Amino acid sequence: MWQAKVYRALPSLLRDFPDTRFLFMTLTIRNCPVGDLRRTLDQMRRAWVRLTQLRSWPARGWVRAVEITRSQRDRTAHPHYHCLLMVPPAYFQGDYLKQQEWAELWRQCLRIDYKPVVDIRTVKLDLVQSSQRVNKPPARMWEAVAEILKYAVKPSDMIRDHEWFLALSDQLQKTRGVAVGGILKHYIKEREPEKLTEEPGEETPALSAEQLFFGWKREVRKYRRLSSEKGM
């Protein structure tokens, strides 16, 4: 859903800001026990707010998504942010922030005593003319969006350790997986939840005390519906 929202917004965004540039950034923090995940995510959220309020913050629009992976070594959770930052073209002409500087700023905003791993990369758009980008954003742009908004938890982590996944689900209740800010907020808007409609011929099940029971029929080697009396 979020990928579709960003994909739909890109042509209009690039038409209005044809010279804009994008950064793909990953922000991390040390692993935590899965039971402490909610507290850690809150720490990251507060740090993100501090980061975006710094004078050196270069982005005029951004998308931020959380991903959580499971450590195979000790079953801890590894929460991290994938971010798409929209920066003006002049950002690269001046004294832009280096990777180590981003890591130090993130450390200060997290208020921790170790240097976290931060990865920052430019989304290459130079090979495509500005006029072409309006109607068809380049493939690398799609790839960056897909990477940022791919999933919050790897499917393999959901099935490898059921107990871990259930604990993670409890920790993630009512937390925000994706956030949008700055200029991008005007292009990527929340949609009203769609109401489910009944298909033709579909009946709304009535509330009833009747129960359905099925039994194994040896003659046909299949399950068959039994009456509620027999089932009782």
C-alpha cells in the first residue's frame, strides 16, 4: 500500500521539483531483547524528531520506515530505519554531511555512548533527463522506494521462531511503521479506510446459536456436514 502511495506521488513531485535529489539512508541502534522493542522504538522515534530539528538537517521531505530483523545468534531484535530524503540540488555543491557526520548526529540524537552504524547513499538520477523523469521516474528511484517500504519483518523471521514473533507482535501494537514529513506530506496523503462491500449473492451471516459440525464419512473418505444435534 505504501509503495503504491509513493509511486503515485513521484510523477507529480518530480514535475514540481525537477532538479530535486534523493538520499537513501539507513539508521541503526544496538539489538535489544524482543521484550524491550517498544521502548527501543520509542527511543528511535524521539531521536528522529531531534534529528529533523537540527539546523544541519538537509531534507525538505522524507519517508521513514522501520524494519525489524531477528538475530540468529541470540534471538534479539534489530530495529532500524530505512529513509528516503528529498534534498535540494545545492546540497551536493556545498559542505554536505559525510557518512561519519551522519553517524555522530544520530548518536547524539539517540543519546547513546557508542557510535551506531549509519549508511547514506545517493539515489542516482543523473542518467535521466529532467523532462523524462516527470512521466517515468527512473528505475533506481523505484528500487529505492521498494527497498525502503519492502516489509517491516522478514517472512522467514515470522515462521522460524513462533514465540519470538508473537512477542514481537505484542510489542508492535499501535506503533507507526511508516512516517512521512516535509514537502512529501503534501504528495503522499493518508487515504480513508475503504469500507468492505458485499459481493452479489453474498449473505451477511446472522448471529445465531446454531453451530456447524463435520464428521468423517468412511464410505466416501471425506468430511460431511452433520446436524447440530449429532454434533452435540
